[in-house]
Amino acid sequence: MRVLSIVHPGDAGTELFGPVIAEAGHRHDEWIVAEQGAPPLDAYDAVLVFGGSMHVDQDDQHPWLREETDWLRALLEGPTPTLGICLGSQLLALAAGAPVGPLAQPERGWHEVELTEQAAEDPVLSSLPERFDALQWHHYAHGLPEGAVALARSDAGLQAFRLGETTWGVQFHPEVTQPQLERWFADKRDLPEDREQLEAETRERIGGWNELGRRLCRAFLGAAEERR
């Protein structure tokens, strides 16, 4: 397949998913809308939309957010399997007409996520355990798009959804790697107060978390392959 990763300025790229895509034998391109404009709509068999430090309502600071949201809205009208992660999930929800806004308290660090009953039949989220501690790093949340199915929740709210048969969004970060997290920890602009505890906990958990991330990515790629 031809797989496209939409990545954003800053340190929130394809990371763990890149090797998984390569191991599956697919061609993979990364695209930065802020620098390259919107990609072609019909050139790829699967699309991944990753995170970023910006928020969906900061289009005054990041005018390209409007262009990307419009592109995702057009993408949703077609058959291309798409998975959004964190900011990517929020942008997909916004493109689908769901509300997106700040959380009362940011979710950063390890938080328990529980799958819904509907996730058991989902081709992507069923690859994950019924309950798991997920790595979170987001200040915003979104509602459930009209016609979508809720697939996972946490105490903070919706954590995963499927819209139609080809679009998924997750608020947690299944793609992160230890080197990437070390760079996040080195950036002192957005750290929780318990940074040292979080770093220690992350070193202990990241191996198992990366295995879940690989499972999720493989499941999405498998679902996309079946749509070809």
C-alpha cells in the first residue's frame, strides 16, 4: 500500500509506526501541511494523522490548521482508511463536526483507558486489552462525531472512536518511543509537576506500551489492506 503520515511541526512524528509500516512492506511518505500545503486526496491507500504541540483553535498562530482541517473533511467523504492520534484525532473530530475544546486538567502521563463493548468487534481497537494504562499528553478533548461509535474512554472522557467503516481516532499516544519522550522531557515548556516520577514510570512501562502500539498499527494496516 501507499501509506501517508501527516506530521506537524515539532517533535510529534511517525516514530514507532514507521518501522511497522516498513516491515509490512508498504511505501511510506511523511507530509507536513505547514510546509508543503495539502497532499493529494487520492494518492494514498491509508492515512495516519499524528500529534503536535499546537491546538485545533490556534489557527491564528498556525493558519495551515484550516487547510489541514478542510483537507481532512474532504478525506472523510472518501473511502481512504484513516487513523488520527491525539491532535490528529481532534482534527478528524473537528472536521466531522464534533466539539473540540480544552480539558479542565491536561492528561499527561499514564492514565487507565477502558474499551467499550463496541470495541470488541472493531477491527483496530480489538487489538488492545479491555483495560490498559495509556501514555497521554494532551490538553484538549473532543466529543463523539455524529454517527460515530465510541471505542474507549478514560476518566477524562472519550479516548477512541470509529466513524463509518474507515476512520479511527485515539487520544492517547501509541506511537511514542523512549528517545522521543526523552526529548519531550527535555522541553520544559509542558511538563507535569511530577516529572521525575513520570520519567521513572515511563522507563518501566515503555517496552510493553510499544508492543501495544505495534499491535494497534498492524491492526490498522490490516484493516486498510482489506479495503483495497
